[in-house]
Amino acid sequence: MLPSVISTVVLLSSLTSCSSLSVTVFGGTGFAGSRVCKILAQKGASVTSVSKSGTVPQWCRDEEWTKEVTWNAADLMSADDASLDRAVGSPEAVVSCVGAIGTDPEKLRRGNGDANAAAFGSAKRGGELRRAAYVSVGSEVDACKENWLPEFFKSYFEGKIVAEKAAIDSVGGDPTKVCLVKPTFIYGGTDFGLLPPRVNFEYGAGVEELLMLPPFKFLADATPGLIKVALRPPVCVDSVAAACARAAMDDSGADLPVLDGTEEINEYSGQPDSTGLTDALEWSREQVVKFYDWAKVEVPNAIKAVQSKVDEAKS
């Protein structure tokens, strides 16, 4: 209990108003990036989102906090330094949620590596950068690249390595000023999807709670490769965003962590334990009770009605 209380206190102290802090979020219109923007804006940071579209995401279009964010458009893959620097500005902290998936090795390498290298390089040129956070990939997923995944996936991991190095270089080569957030699978929102793979909050929260149970932890620890990864609990996008925001706003001077896997991300972000499975079971129990209450009234009424019709037919 005590570590949980301490982590919550630390989180709250690090998420105090930061009106003087300028933060640029790369991929700020995306699944995770837009939620990072939301947290930062609500805490008073001066937030700039840089993405290819530069438009407010549909899921939050009507929310008030979006008016506090500067939504800039820039293609990290093709923009020249001058135009990219105008979009990025001179941030004191940056968060990158930029990534790419697919089957084309070159696009995977460039979308995960070159795009992030350009982003962090621009932030460095701004001259004010003190901290950086980057959403990378879990070490247990990375360990699958040799024997468990198709050959083209190697380019994905190569790109992630390039991005991590660029993040560290952007803050003078000091890894203690970079928070690497390394999830296995991120869930959240209201939709299911294939590319990128995604499940909604209710489903993902249930799976997270289930795979947090000791028997599944034991199985995951004992099994290899992708089987191990499949048995690890996924992490909510809100937890990933909160971890990134905390790192960006952390003025304590403490070393920023590497958060590898759901448990470390949740602990740092201060997110409560998932209750998706418990909630689903409670909902099911409530529905059974409602059905029973309905049935004990309506079924006898239906039997009486049928019996009445039978009696009428006989008479």
C-alpha cells in the first residue's frame, strides 16, 4: 500500500500547474498523442501538436481543452529543416508518439526511425530542450524479432532504436533526461481496428485485469517469445499518455525512467488497477438479477394467459 501512496503523491506533485512550460507533442493528433495533449493542456502547459494533418482529432473535437493547443501541420518525412522548425518551435520538453506499422521494411524504418530523428533534431535546434519522452516498444516484443516475427519486422525495431538514440541526443546525450515508455499492446477509445491493431477500452480493460492475475503472470514468465507477449497484460492509452505527460512536466531534476511493460507504466502514471473484468462480471450479474425479477412476474402471467386460452378453447 505504501509504495502506491508514495507514487500517487509524487504523481500529483509532478502534475501541478506548469503554465510556463512549453511542450511539443509529435504525433499529437494520433491515438496516444492527442491524449498527451489533453493532459498537458489541462495542466496549463503551452502545448503544440505537430502532425501530418494538423487537425483536431474527431474524438475530442468538441472538447474545450483543444482550444488551448496549437495544432501545427508538418510532414516529418519530407519537411525541410526551416519549415519543420517553425512548426516545432523552441520547446522545453517534447513527447513523441510517432510510429508506423505495416509490411514494407523501408516504410517501417523511416516511419519509426527517420521521422523521429527529424522531430527530435528540430526540437534540439530550438535550443531550449530540457526533457523528452518517447513511446517505443516493450523489450519482450523486441526479443521476438529474431525467431518469432517475419523478416520485415526487423526494420520496425531498427527504426525504434534510431528514434531512441535521437531522443537521447536531443537532450545532449544524457539518457537520464529521456523517459522511454515501452508498452507491448495499447488499448483504449471506443473502436476496434486491424491496422493499427486496436481494441476498445471495455474489452482491453477486461483483458488487462485478467492477465494481471497470478496464474497468467506465472504462465507468461515461463513461456517463450510471442506466447509470453500474448500473456502479458495490455496497457490503457490513458496510462501511456499520463506517463508521457508526467515525464514532460517533471521539473524535479530526478532521472527520468525507462518504463518497460504495463505494470511499470501504470505505476509511474498513477493509474488505478484495471477493473474491466470485474465490471463486466458485475454487469452480467445485474442483468441476470434483472432477468430473474422480470421472469418471476412475466412467466407466471404468460402461463396464465396460455391456460386461459386453452380453457376458452375447451368451453
